[in-house]
Amino acid sequence: MQMPRFDYNADLDLDEDDGASLFDRRPENVPLPPLPENSSPELPEGYPVPPPVPFAWNEEQRAAVERIVAWRFDSTMPRFMKLTGPAGTGKTLVTRELRRYFTGTRTAWTAMTGRASQRLRAAIGVKTKTYYSAVYHPPREVDNVAEAKIDLAFEDIRYASPDALLVVDESSMVSPKLKADADKSTYAKILFIGDPIQIPPVLSKAEENELGEDYSVFTSVDGPHLSRVMRNGGAVLSAANYVREQRQIPAASSEEGGSRYDYVELGSPQVVMRAAVDAWLEDREGHTLITWKNDNRNVANTVIRERLGLRGMLPEPGEPLVVRKNAHKFRLMNGDVVICEEVTNEEVTLAGISMRWFRVRREDGKSIYLLAPVGDFSGTLPYVGLETWRRALREAEVDGNAVVPLTYGYCLTCHQAQGSQYRRVTTFLPGDMRSSNFNKMSRISDGTLMKFSMRWVYTALSRAVKRTSLIVSR
């Protein structure tokens, strides 16, 4: 069956000037230019103009800029650095100012998801990409599924100029493997930016056993931390920061600064889920549902599809799908949402598992083909012994990188939504607030303890821009 070409942009596309080495451009003994009280960086023609700075600089932010710039241009300093802080403390403001200092140097500005990359571009006016496209090689271009099969020569880590800087936003999502791969790369310096209060990344069992379930890239990396909340972000930010500071959920709805927070207590778990689904059906554009348990996510997706009149097991074109496995080769992360464009008729059976080729569209608009199980379309891949799996791939002449479980994406878990923002988020917890596992203590990167449930709610609420709602059962 003839398929369209995969469409990938293989260029690293660093924000750079060709020519001299980075360390020749700004000698270490040259003093830093003065910081502005309230200004936007000067950007090349054609870049979007970031919004004006909403507040004056504080000393914490000034010190962060000076420290990071000094680190950037000093080849004797450690390779890794971090910039951390909760929502509203000015991480974006500092990043915008860093962009002004780093103009004319080889810098890859990245974020952990496509949505986060787009948001970073709009916020600081710079070419951005995902972490995956900056660190990993893209797959080779192919004309059809037959050519997309075995590609054992695929090289994971791509080459970058050895004087280049890699900036990674939303780094609370960086797993041990992703940090190790960044370490294998040829970037001279790597800056991790993010919010240490957000929930930890998804870990493999081996990583969890070795490093603990509270792993954070920020624990092992030094750098400035912003603690003073400066931005009045309205009701959404106020609600999220109330959770962070008070370690409890705000039980009163509010509306301020152009945004809205809703708190609703209802009866049974079924009533809670129904209210969340009804809210989504009444207002769909830029609206996502978030819940804790994967079982509740599956049920909510099923109910939504039934209410939309979509009763087939497999998706229709235009439906949102969630990627359920990291697929670096295809620049996809576990939890990324793609749009179904086509379910092909080409069936493949691997170790007794029935699969189909799906053409899906990533957030960057690129169309790719993935091979996904189609049994119950729950996003799971039944366990198969390693040797049995390898033999099945060889016999079917299929590249194992292309096998990526998919499921429906109307409702997401918090990990799947992390790194993205939406116009509106409705979070529902049908009975979860009484769960001892949900309320267990979790260690933040600075060593302090906080209930996992509060980190989870903080992360979920802050995914919204204009309206965030929390629906819980009594």
C-alpha cells in the first residue's frame, strides 16, 4: 500500500551567527550590559513581539540573569545549570532577558512538548523546537510503509555544534534517560528551566527503583531559584499558588484578572464524572479534561465518544489521540496528543497482537505513520517476552520504533497534560481525595515534603489560561 512521504524537518536550526566560536564572542572579562527596569528584548525582524513586562525587576531576577550569563560564557564552569521557580515568579521574564544576551550565539531554545515550545516562542520571540528535535536525529524520509519497516541504523543522539547552548523549558518533565541523553549530546552547556513543585516525570520501573519516585532533574543540578511571586495572573494563578503555599485546595470559586476558578463538590463519583463530561460537551474549543486515575480517563473518553455519536472501537479522522509510549524517533513523548488523520486497512500481527497503521498529525503539523494495537484501543501493549518480540519484528519486517500504543485524548491524566496549556481545563477527582496513595508525602527537589495530591492539583490547575475548574466528590 503506497503511503505519502514522511515530512520531517531534519535541520537543527540553531539560533546562531555562523563563524567564530561562541567563547570568542563575549570574553569572560567583559562586563554585562545593564538590566532594563521594564523593557522587551531587541529581536530580529520577523519574530513575534512578546508582551510588555508586567512588573519591575527584583533583585532575585537580576541575580539569576547575571549568574546564568556568567555561566554561559565561562567554559570552566559546570555543563548543567537550572532556573527554577513556581508559577508567576518571572521565569519567562528572565528567559526573555537571557535571549537578549544570547542573540548571536549558537542556542537551541526548546521545550518538552510541542505546545510548550509554541508558548515559549510567543513569550520570548525566538525560534523554538521540542527537546526531541534538538537532541535526537529525525527518522529518514520514506515513501511508504514498506520502507518504514526495519531501520536498525537509526542513530539516537544527533550532533550539535560543540559551543552551542541547549535551553530546555518545562524541565520538570525531564526523566533520567532524557538527562542522560542530553549529557551524551555535544552541547557545551545545558540550561534546565522549570517549576519544581509540579509532579515528577514518568519513570520506568528500573529508574524508580534506582532513583526513587520523586526524581527531579533539579535535584542534581545547581542554579538560581525564583521564590517571589510577582505576576498577578488572575484567578487561575491565584488558585494554583494557594495550593502551593497553603497546601490545601481553595474551596471558594473566584474570578479576577480575566480568568476564572471554579470549585464544585458533588455526590457520587458517577455524578462528578458526568458533570465534567457535560462541561466539556458544552464548551469544547481549547478545553480539556484532566483526572488522576487512568481507568477514569478511559471511562470519560468512552462516555464522550458515545455522547458524540462515535461508537466504533477505532477513531474517526479528526479525533484526538494520546501517545502512550515515548517515541524519540518520531519526536513524540508519552502523553503527547496527536490528531487522527487516517486508520489504514493494512493490518499487521506481531506476536499475536493485531495492529494497524495510523496516520496522525503532530502538534507541529507534521503527519507521520505509527503502528498501534487495535484490540480494545486502550493504549496498552500486552506483555511479550523480549526474544519473542524481536523475532516477531524481524519476521514482519517492522521497525519496533514505529510500534506506539494510542488511545483517545478527550480526557487526559495530569502527566499527559503536563507541559501544555489550554484555554480551559476541567479537573475531576471522583473519590480520589480520600485515597491514601494520592495523599502520600512527596519530596520536592529542595528536600521539603508536600502531599502528592497537592502537587498534582497544583499542576492540573495551572494547565489553564482562562478558566480552571475542580470538581470533587464529597
